[in-house]
Amino acid sequence: MKDLILVESKTARQQMIGRCSILDKIKVLPYLTKDARSTIQQAAAYYEVSEKTIDTVLKRNQEEFKEDGIKVVSGQELKTILCDLHDEGSKSSKTRKLTLLPKRAVLRLGMLLTESEVAKTVRNYLLNLEEVAEPDQKEWSLQRELSKAKRRTVTDAIRDYIEESPNKRWQYKHFTDLVYRKIFGKSAKELRLEMCVRDNDQLRDNLTAQELEVLEKAEVFIAGMIMAGYQYAEIKAKIDYLKLSPAAGE
């Protein structure tokens, strides 16, 4: 019955809300849009409950779900979404509005649904992860502080060693994505979608200590290359020679 703590406590749910990647480990979560938003129908299918049950939970906890970025689309925006998906469009041509749930909201549903075995599995998975994570929290906190310092070496190098130009402000994004693509095979934006991290939250707060350590090594390398006068294209070519593995911490 330990999983009921997530049903009963908003604080407990909030502590878990960044772990959306576990949804796809339990079952494949279907979604409708390019930014991985699911319909109520798709969420109901995932949790093997009725759409009415999903609606009830959403309405009962609407203030909490507002934080997750639930979106109701209609008019031209809805028409564009359905036109991009021919099958969905043909089945839903009479739909006048549609509620779209980001992964955060789908995960929150799993922490609130009491009539779903899938939701219970989600809650138990989350709690088991938490138990394993507790001994490593001190190590993570130390690594996170170190990563902040290393990140500043890159931003300071860009600021001080790259010539001023109208495009200079984009260098921060380009080098950030270079690191993430090297290590994770995804851009920062793609990782945010995968991990359900909102734009105003820190992506790195959702990485492991090992992943943070690998990021630090890559960023120290990039900062050194920038200070040595290398351009982006040259750094991109040379970073491919680095052996970086978040799993092994190499």
C-alpha cells in the first residue's frame, strides 16, 4: 500500500514529476503531436481505464494539472494537427476541440488513478527508484555544484574569446546542443521533451551524477578549445574523438 503516498500527497507527486521517461519503460505511450502530447483517449488506453475516469481525475485536480501545461486546441490549430495525421484526421474530423496532455500530465495521472493496475505499476516503479536514489543524493548534489562551475567555463569562454557579432548569442545554444548530442544523441530541446522538463526548469537537475560528470569533461574540453582560438566547426570535428559515456563515466 506504500504507493498510496503518491495518491494522497501533492508534495510527493511533485518530487516525482520529472521522471516521465519511466512511462515508456512500462508501456509504449501513444501521442498525437510532434511535441509528444497525448489525447485523453490515448491516456485512457495507456492506463486501461475509461475516458470518463481520466476526465474525472483531471477535473478533480485541475489546479495541479495546470502546472503541467495541459492545452486545449480548437479551430485552425486543431485542424492543422489533424491534417498532419491523416488517419487521426479522418476519424476525428468532427472534433471541435481537443485536450492535449504533455508527458508530465500523463505521469501525474498515473500517480492519481486508483482504479488502474498500470498506474499502480507506475507508482511502485517511482517509489522503488526513490529508495535506490537516496544513498546517492549527496554524491549527486556535489556533482551538480561542480557541473555549474564547469558550465560557467564554457559561457565565460564564449563571452570573452569569441568575437562580437549579431550571431554570437546563438553560440551558447550551439555549444550546448553539441555537448548533448555527443553524449546523449539528442539536442537540449529533445531531452527536455523526453524528460518532461519545462523551459523554465534546469535540465541538468534531471541528470544523474555520472551524466553530469561526463558533461563536465566535455565542457572543459570545449572551453579550452574556444580559448585556444578554435571555431565551432573545428571543435565539432574534434569532439568526436572524445570517448564519453554517461554509463561508464569515461
